[in-house]
Amino acid sequence: MKGAKKMAGYQNDFSKSNNAVEAENSGLFPASLISKKIRVPATLIKDNLAIAEFHHTSSWYNETAYYDLDECKTFFETETGLALIKKYNESKNEVSVFINCTVKWLEWSGTRNYPRCSEHSEHGAEVRVKGKTATIIFSNGKTMTKRLTTNGFSFISN
């Protein structure tokens, strides 16, 4: 039938719903794809623009936020958008140093089928944070790097 609307469902080996494909054909995309197209970090898109629609993706039917590509382009060409990009880029290069910290983290051992987790902590460490990464310098001179979002990782400046 000509002009018939596609039924809801999946195609492309369950990578995304028919509605998600239709949204992409009309200029709506996930933040990760828009980020690559306009060279703006996806976190800035997610934090500053309204979600246009939600669509299901993957064989697990994940709900993914879709944003309007033209709206994103327009916003990040404004003074406000350009200022946000500049601030984001400057914060990536900024290093914050915390001295005499208590650091806690998890270490995994065992096998894939029988993993074991052990909690560790150290007092008196120096922590240097750059962007979303922490470099821990222990009192014995050893270093360790962790993402700030890593499960089980935390530090407190004393």
C-alpha cells in the first residue's frame, strides 16, 4: 500500500525499532550519534537539550532518548552553546589535587564463572582529578587510575 505507515516492531536484527528508524529518517538521533555528527560531547547534548522522543533499541528493548539534530546544531552555534563547549573543554584539562585522602576501591579476582570481590582502602593518599579520571598516589609511591564513576571507588579528603 502506498503511503501506509510502518507497523511498530523491529528490523535490522533487533538493533532498533521500526519507529526508531523512521525517527532517524526524519532527523532525530540519539545523543551519541549527534555528538559525532556535530562534534559536541554527548553529555552536553543530554544536559542542555530537550528530548524529542523515546524509542526502543537493541534486542533487550532499551529505551533510548532521541534529540532533534537541527535543534542541536542551532543551539551549539549560539553564544550560550559555544560558552558551554568552551567551559567543558577547559574543565577537561583542569587538575584538582586532594591531599591526605582516604581512598576505597574494589579488586576482582577468581574466574569468570566464580568471581570474587575484595574491598580495599588506604589512608594518606594523594588524589589528582582530571576530567572524569582520578589518579591515586599512595604513600608507598605506587599509583592507580580510576574513573570517578567506577562502582566501588570513592575518596574522601581528610
